[in-house]
Amino acid sequence: MARYTGPDCRVCRRIGEKLMLKGARCYSPKCALERRPKAPGQAGSQRRRRLSDRGTQLREKQKARYIYGILERQFKKTFREAERMTGVTGENLVVLLERRLDNVVYRLGFADSRSQARELVRHGHIMVNGRRTNIPSALVNEGDTITWREGSRRTKYYAQLAQSIEARQIPNWLSLDRQTLTGKVVSLPTPDQVDVSFDTKLITEYYSR
């Protein structure tokens, strides 16, 4: 499946704010936005121009795409699905994005970033309800259990994770057995349980034109 493969830090510099794409590195002095806050390229040395309404809407849409690691075609497909659901489209969009398997693996603390979580899923380390699933975009449902493949439990990464998992914060719509590293979807996420850094209303306006 196609995905963005360029430098993550360049994306944050282009947007002008931290999107937390590289996990712990984003909190450290190594963060590129801390060291080089200007936009990338020669134009970055110039003063940022004020965005038009359309530009602001596009910026919010791009932020959401980069945060969840989705290219335009798949993101638009997810938005159209959110439109068909009952309720507020923007809130439905957030719920659908949060239900992605790679996001759930990240939220459970199994990975430092969504891109790392995506690799864990694609390489077959994660099982859903006892079955290996290597599709990052697969949607979890209430009651689903997320575990590690037996062979993956013997890796060095798993051993390190078992020692550091105590410090991870888990959202209340998920539960985690820290002894066996088994996660469970207690309930589907609600908009008030998800802290997002983008404006879903502006994204809805962008696709509604």
C-alpha cells in the first residue's frame, strides 16, 4: 500500500507545528522543529504569508492525513464513509481514524509512533482475536482483543517493551493487561475521548466545496 516515505520532520516544519510523528524524539532537543522552526526550502527563510480560507482548510486536512499516516485517496474514502454515517461528519471521521488497527497498536503503547505501529502490523507481529492481521487500515470493533504473535514474543523488541510498558498511558476506551501485553477494545471511541490537534469542521468544509 502506498504511503508517505519522506522525512517526517520536514512535514512538521512545513505545517509549522509538532505533529508528533517520531514518538519520543519529538519531545527531545533533537526535534527538527525546535532546531529549525522555519519552513523547509529557500522559501522557508521568508515570512509566512497569511493563508486564505481555502488554504486554512487544506492545512487542517493535511495535518490529519500526516498524523494518521494516510495518503489522500484513502483519507478521502474515509471521509466519505464518515459522511454516510449518522451524526456529525467530523466526529465520525475522528472515530474511524482512531479505530484503525495501526492507531490502536500505537494507543496501546506497543509503538512510539503510528508509523512504527504500522510496521509492526505489516510485518505480522499483531493478532486480532487470535488471527494474524497485517492490514494497518483494518477497523477494530468493540470487544476485539489485540495480542502479539507467539514468535514475536521472543524478539528483543518485545522484551524491551515489556519493561517499559508500565509508563505508557492508555486511553479509557481501551484496556491493557501489562503482564501479557494483551489489549482490548472496551468500547468504540467517542469524540470527547480523543484529543486531536486538527479542526474537523474545517476538513468538512474543505470536502464540501
